[in-house]
Amino acid sequence: MQTLVSVVPPVLIFICLYAGIVKLAARLLRYTLSWKLSFVFALAMLIIAMASRALQLAIGHSLPVWLALILLLAVYVVLGGWLFGERATNASGQVLGWRGGVRLSACAFLVMAVFALLLLGVSLFLHSFHPMTPP
């Protein structure tokens, strides 16, 4: 029970952040996207991430970081193109289609990367004021 309590909050935060990033990307591109659809996308990406991690543990081998990032981007864009293509709309109310869905998911990936780099920069900046002291 203790393990479940320690796992559920990070998973909920992950899903909410992903959904928010997708909604932000849709807003930046002036697309209309429901919260429900952005949460479905976030949940699908969580399931894919968990499955890929389980596969890595099962075979005892992991991919190089650069290859893992390329595969993640490909899965992200293909899933977004399929999921958003027929369900999201542009500013004039027309369905996005495959290209629009790919554009939306690529924009969401870019927004996520920018946030990650900003967090890394802030972390490194704050760490420079309090360097680790040896034991």
C-alpha cells in the first residue's frame, strides 16, 4: 500500500503536465483541442513509456540516449498525427488532418523540450550557489 501511495502522485503529475503541454501547444498554433483528448494523449504516452521501460528491463539492454530520443520523437509525432488528425480542429473549425496532428504533436514535443531545458538551467544555476560539499 505504501508503494502505491508513493507512485500515484508522480503519475498524476506526469499526466497533468503532459496534457497541459499539449493544450499549450494547441493554443500556440491556434488549434482547438479538448482537455479530454489531451489527457488521452498523455495517458497513451505514459503507457508507451512504461512499456518501453519494462521491455528494457526484460531484455537487460537499453538504447543509447540519442537513439532513444529519436524513437521517442517518432512515436510522439506518429501518435499525435493519428490521434489529433481527426479529432482536433484549426481556427476555422476544420479538422486538422494527419499533417496538422503531426504539427501539433511536434510543437508539443518542442514545448516539452524547452521546459526541460529551462528546468535544467534553473537547476544548474541554483546548484552553483550551493555546491556539494564532500562528506
